[in-house]
Amino acid sequence: MKCPLPHAIILLMFFACSFAQAATVETVGSDTLQLRRWFLHFGGVNAYPKMESEGVVDYFDGAMKLLAPGYDDVKTIGDLRDQHLLWPPQIGVGYVLSPRWVVAMQLGWSEGKVRTKDDDTSIFLLPLHTDFEIKRGAWFVGANLEFFPWKVSQQREYAGWKDRIKKGHAPMWA
């Protein structure tokens, strides 16, 4: 199964989430500038490491294709990740070091299962029933340093999502 969303839309969603990570230097009339340094952000991440245990499925798939030539491969968590179908939630906290530099840390947890159930005709002309289930859970923690060439977006009232995206500044990650 192919990803239902084109990669460009997924990247756009990711950038829209990063626009929410905003700090600002505000001016009120001729008053002094005030910088909001700490922020909290929420998002989704397609972060599932490749597991060696999923390699066992390749041997199983090969054996099953010998016994039943019409057999389709077992779906794994890695397959769903590679098709951009897994987006577990994450939460993070960040600190604005300067108008161009931000450091942040995020964490999250995801758990689930993938089940592949199929009936195929074997080379012996007998029905071959397969029912394969993979359960998996993963914690993820990450730290990042972001550089904003056009400065960090401002935390202020916006006239809706269109205005927010228009005024957002995408970071470069390190």
C-alpha cells in the first residue's frame, strides 16, 4: 500500500508544527523589548527505529512464497513507518537562546500491533492460512538545535491559521 498523502503534504504538516515553536521580541509603543524564552510544543513524529527482529520476517516471507507463490509479505511496523503511516504524538519543551537559535527536547511513546491475515493456495493445492501479528512499543527522546535564518517567529495574536503560516519562519535543524 502506498502512502495516501504525498510527501510534500507531510513536509508541509511538519513545517506547520514547527511554526508553532515561536518566541518573540515584542514592542509596545516605545517600551522596552521583552523576549519569551521558554515554550512548549506538541507534534507528531515518524520515528521508529529499524529492529533486527523484523529481519526474521524476511525469512518467513521467503519460505511462505516457496509454499504459496501468491503469498503477500507480512506487514511490519517498519513497513508502516516507511509508508509514512505512523505519526505518534510527541511533546517537547524548548528554550530560545537568541532571535536565531533555539534548543529543544522532545519525547513520546507509541505502542501498537500490526496483523497480517491471509489465505493462499499452496503448491500442494491445499489452502494455506496465515495469521501473523507483531506487537511493538517504543519510547523516543530527542534533542535538537535549530537555526532560524529569518529569526524566530513571533508569539502574538494572529488573524487565523493562514496568517500564522504566512508569518512562520522555518528552522534549519542540526
